[in-house]
Amino acid sequence: MQSDSWFLRAQEVISGGVNSPARSFAAVGGANPPVMREGRGSRLFDVEGRSYIDYLAAFGPLVLGHAHPRVVEAVERQVRRGSLLGTPNDLEILLAEELVRSLAGVDQVRLTTTGTEAVMSVIRLARAVTGRSLLVKFEGTYHGHSDAVLTRAGSGVATGGGGDSLGVPAGVSQDVMTLAYNDLPAFETLMQGRGREVALVLTEPIVGNMGIVLPKPGYLRAVADISHRYGALLAFDEVITAYRFRYGAIAEELGVVPDLYALGKVIGGGLAQGAYGGRRELMQYVAPLGGMFQAGTLAGNPLSAAAGLATLSVLREENPYPRMERLTSLLAQAILASAERHGIAVSVNRVGSALTLFFGKTPVVDYETARLADATQFSRFHGGMLEAGIYLAPSRFEAWFVSAQHTEDDINETIRAVDAAFGKMTSR
Ligand SMILES: Cc1ncc(COP(=O)(O)O)c(C=O)c1O
């Protein structure tokens, strides 16, 4: 059956045809997204057998590409031993030990099933520890889909509208302040006024959800110092960044260790996995030791732990980071050179193996500037790339991810496709 027929069926029985709005093509012209059947190495294959070089990486987790043999083997071994035990199990303990070993400032963790739950729990924990209610976060970051974090959010929330969601009670929003990212004076002013009410300052240290946006030099250090001056906790949402750019958190490389981390994506190796953690004295507040409740039927399941452990082992042993970074840098440079040849104004934000291409002249440093990027041009570019067999996230607010299984040939094929897509954009 044709991909379009599958998607028609999807639209009958799945609201919008997608189980997560960021997968929809509504923001890139509204065509039917190809319905996929398989992922192998650096490629996706749709139900018609057409292959695509994949830069979506399932929105980040697939740092080792699709179906990495070590991950497949670990999952196969565990599934025969049971996918869910509902008791403490050896693999969840091994995964927790590995996280504690490799994350600065983390003595203990709790495993969750998604990044959303990890962030939700971090917020509740900070409120439990401080006895305060106010959450401070930043425009264009995305922290999952719990009520507290759905104001002026990035990723699918930004793509589909203004970054807000219907259905979030005013009573929830009144305890949340959302400020511009990278705007230190705005943060200082807020903290001077309300710092003693703030339980948690929450941010992606490098933002991946309004496209890649890097912190200005000194910004995160200052945010940490000011937060602590007023007795607020600082959490980094490293659901995208941890183990994606280096083995461990990006926090350490940025020289700022937060009080709490939220984790997900890579640490599940493609299966459902989140985690949060921090110093022992903070984690003692979590039930059953303390009074902050958090739970999960699937939390710490051995199948996800097996996939996560296998992924972390490969990353630790093979250190693919320098190679992934080199390929991504080549790609970024080629995109810029091609855009210049075609007279198209673009900027590229890149960190390690992730980049975002923005259409427009203005450098992107926050949500305001990210929103200036031209949506129509992105949509045409996305269509051209898809035609050439290159799968990009269907939104100008997402990243391209290069995996450890992308080859130089993949990158060269992508560069040719970029050049052709730019060519088409200027010839019409
Ligand atoms: C930074 C960040 N935090 C949290 C989440 C939510 O994770 P999940 O989709 O696993 O609930 C995401 C998902 O994209 C994310 O990018």
C-alpha cells in the first residue's frame, strides 16, 4: 500500500494522523508525511521502500543511528528475560550507576519513562525542597508537555502556534515566569523583585527546541550565581544535550553544574527512558524516603535500561563524538557556502553533531530572533530535501542531528541535495 494511503488511514484513527504534533508536516506545506517502516544505520525507509538519509534521529535519541547491532543484541537478550518486572532489577541499577558516575553533581537519580516526567519531577522536587512555588523558565525552550512548561515553549508548541497550549489552568500559569533566553538583565530584574519566591530556574543549557541556540559567554554562570543568591535551585534540562555532544552532561563543558538535571533521549537508546537526579540531600525528598511523590509502572524497566546501557557503552568505548562533530561541521560549512552562491541569506547555529539552518540575515540568539527565520523559505527547502531523499524535522525550530552511523558519502549526498534545493528556491 502507498504511503499516502497509510496516512489517510492514520488520519481516520489518530488525531491529526500523528502521535506527536512535531511529526506533522502542517508547518511545511501540509503534505502527507511519509509513513516509515524501518530505520537502518543513517537511513529511514518508508512503506514503499524509499530510503531517506535521516537527520531527525527521532528528535535526538538516535546518536548511534537506527538499529545499532549492540543495542539490538542487548534488547533481544533482555526481552527474552522479561520486559517488565515491577521490582528492582539489575539493569536499572547498572544504568543508574553509570549516570551517577558520568554526571558531575549527581549522587542519585530516579529513572522515569519520558523526558516530560523527568522535568515534571524536577519541578515538583524543587518546590518540595524550597517550599516555594515560582518556576522561572525561558522562551523557546521545550521541557515536555506537562502543564507548567507550556507557556511560550519551543519545539512543536512553537511550530503549531504561539508556544502556548489551551487547557493549562490559570492557577498553574500564575506560578510560572517565562523570560527571554540569553537576556541577563531581564533575569536579574525578575530575581531582584521576586527571587525569594523562586523555587526553580529551569533551562536547556544549550537550547535545541527553537533550533540550536547557544548561551552567550558567561550567561549560564551568572544565571546560576543569581539563582543561588536568592536561594532558588537551578536545573538543566539535558534531555537533548546529555551524551549527545560528549560523554556526560554538557553542563560540565560549559563550566556550570546545576543542582538538578532532567535527562532522556540518548540514555534510552531509542526506547522509553527519562531520568532526573542531583545531590543526595535533594534526592532524599523523593518518596519513599521523603514526601515528594513520583512513580511509574514502566519506570526503570529493564528493556529500556538494556538499550540505554548498550548505547552508553558504545559511546564510551568508541568515542564517536569528534568524528560526528567533524562531519557536522563540514555540512554546516557547505550549507553556508552553497547559500552564498545562490544568494540566499541564512545563518547556521551548530554545536557538536547538531545544527539548525535559519533562513534570514539576523543571527539567532533567542526566541524572538528564531521566529524571524522565514517559514515559507524553510518550507520550500524542506520539500526539496525530502524529494532528494533527505529527512529533516518538519519545522524551522528543530535541529538536524548527525549520528555515529552517518558516513562521508551521506554528508556529500546531503550537500548536493542542499545545493539543488537552494537552486530550486531561487529559480522559481
Ligand atoms: C529538552 C527537552 N526536554 C524534555 C523533552 C520531553 O521529552 P519526552 O518527549 O521524552 O517527554 C524534550 C523532548 O523533545 C526535550 O527536547
